[in-house]
Amino acid sequence: MTIQIGLIGPEDSVRHMQSVIEDYPDFKAIPIMYQRVEEAPERIQKIKQPIDQWLFSGQAPYSLCLEKQVVSKDRAWFVPLEGSSLLGIFLEAFYHTEQKQLEVSLDTISPEYTNWLIKEFSLNHLTIHLYDYPDYVEEEKLVAFHQEAYDSGEATLALTCLRGVYRTLKQRGIPCYRVRPAEPVTRKTLTRIQERVNSLYYKKAQIAVVGALMPISQSDQKEMAYSYKRKHQELDVRKRLLQYAESLQGSFLEIGNGYFEIYTTRGEIEEQDWPYDIIDDIKQTAKLGIYLGIGYGRTALAASRHVQTALDYSQQATEQMIVLVDEENRVSEAKRNEETFHYSQVHLGDDAARVGINPATIARIYAKGAQQKQSYFSSQDVAVWLGGTERNARRILIALEQGKVIEQAGEEQLSRRGRPRKVYRFRSG
């Protein structure tokens, strides 16, 4: 498997990364060079060939391209200019100066790291005036910072991580060193990229099962035995699901009793959007509702088990949604025009199994509280989280309290009139 990796940075940094990457037979380097950091997004957009991962020479171009949304965080990296990269520059600066006390201005590196460096290597004779920024900042601001530190006498030497800043400071006659990616740090980053790509490859190869269930009542079952209308409806459903199976390069199975399964891979599922159009098309052409669930697993058995859990969650929901359960039992609820809600299934012991409340409902209350950082919740909160009525929410909370899953934690008085509303929390342990 050849990994196409785009190398973004000034020419000397890209050439350095290219020389290191030659020792990695699985990588094919695509050099992308610029004169100024601001050119990086435009250069990337001009690349026509597919790129698996992006490797930037530093924090500034990486952050700028993320901000401009020309790369995604899960496929982008930068070589950190810390460790041997920074320490080597300090050693070089000490070697070329006769001063016993060295005062420098430094950009890009975090104060946490520089403080650790001074303490770890007993660099008490080193004073650092730092310009730390989390993402991206214009080169002109960094030049002004170093210029001011030098003019005021706070620093006699400038250390910068950006080539453009380095060149400008040298032109102005300010003593300056440039922090560059060190080979060991570059190699460590490349190893992490290789591990990430391998992990993604095996994850995308996981088995995925799409389950489609038509709700069938007892009257429907009787009608199915002799109704041509119903048979035509089922043909419409099969046709649409077969088209979806073809788009996923999967195998289509009709299990029976209005239930169908599509076997494919996780990679095929994730390359497409949530299949809301399947639900809409079946509703429009067959005049039928349908539940969709997706299960991932390391084996076909695990994926089938997870898709059943997903369908259980989907049927319990008060609103139409597509539910996905992955190999770690994490749940994703996808509703149209809403951000996908992710949470982990919770295991609350034997008490939760005896209360008569669907585990999906308990998990959703728990996850919504955690998402909104609410340790305490009322029936009104639960009604909003579940998309139901406050009356039903009170019924659920009473059952959970009786089952010792939650406990009353107080009351809140909403106004001078009316009864106070009970407030609950999940029991610890």
C-alpha cells in the first residue's frame, strides 16, 4: 500500500523532509513549496492528484490551512519544532557567543515546553522572551515582536521558526537563528503517520451491516398474504435498497418479515452521507415507513449484533433517525438538519435491567447530561433530551428512581406558585 503524502513548506524544509522520507518505502512524497506561509492554502488547492496525508513543516502553515479548510485535521500533521530541533539551536547559539548570560526572543514554541527545557537542562543562564500563539499569526507581527525585543535590549538574539521572519530579521541586521525540523523529530512524525494510515486502513476494512426494517402490524401481516398492493410496495422497497447496496458495493439479503440487510465495509459507508434519501424515497414511492440501523464490527457476527442494537434504538426514538453502533459500542444518532449525537452505551448494573425502561433511553439521558455538563436534571430536562412530553419524562424518572438507577437530589422552585420540580442525579457506584 503506497501512501501519497503531501509535503508543504519552504523549499529547504520540504527538501529536508523529502530526504528523510526516502527511507520509508510505503510513502510517496508530493512536494508543495511556497515563499510565504500565506501561499500554502492556494498551493494545496492546485494539487490535482489524490493525497492520503499532509505533512507541514511547522505549526503556522498547518494551522492556516486548517482555518481555510483546505485540509482536514484527521489527515494533516506538522513536524513539531521542539525537542532536538530547539535544543540544537540553543547549543549552536551558546557556542557562537562569548556571553555568559544569553537573552533571546523566541516565537511559536509554548511556554510550558520552554520552562521545562530550562529546568530539565539547568539552563539558568538563559532568558527567553516568548511570543506564543496557538494557531497562526502573520509574519509581520512576529518580525515586530523580535524587533521590539532587540531594540529595547531585552534580547540580544532572535530565534524564529519561520523562514520569512528569519530572512527579514537578517536583512535588518538583527542576530538571528532559525529553528528547523530535526531529523529524529521528522522520523517520529512519519512513523506516527504510518501508524495512523494503517489504523485507518484496517478500520475502513471492518465489516459493516446496514439493517432496514419495515414496521409490520398484525393486520399488515394478514394483508401481506393476499394483497397485491402490499407486494408492490415491498418490490419498491427491495428495488431502492438494492440500489443502495450496489452503491456500497455490498451484498443484499432479504431476511424476512420486512427485514433486510446489506453487508459491506466501514469504508464504503463512511464515503457516503447518512442515507436519509433512502427513507424519503421509500416513503414517497412505497408509501411505507422504514427504520435504518448500521452496525460496525471486527467480525460479521459482531456487526450483526450491533445493527440489531442500532435498530432497537431507532425504533425507540420519538423522531425519525438513523442509528449507528460501532465496534466499541459507541452510538451515533443522526437526525436530518441536526448535528450527529455521539455517546457510549452505559452499564448501570442489574438495577437498570429491572426498571422496565429501554437501555437506549437510559443511555441517552446519561449522555445528554454529560454532554451539557449537567450532573442534576429535572423532568423538563429529560423531556427535551428525549424529544417527548414532560409527563412521560416524569414516568421514566419515577421508574429509574424506584429501580435505584437515579436518586432525588433536591427540588427547584420555579415561581411563588405551584409545586417545586424534583431534581435527580445518577447514583454513584
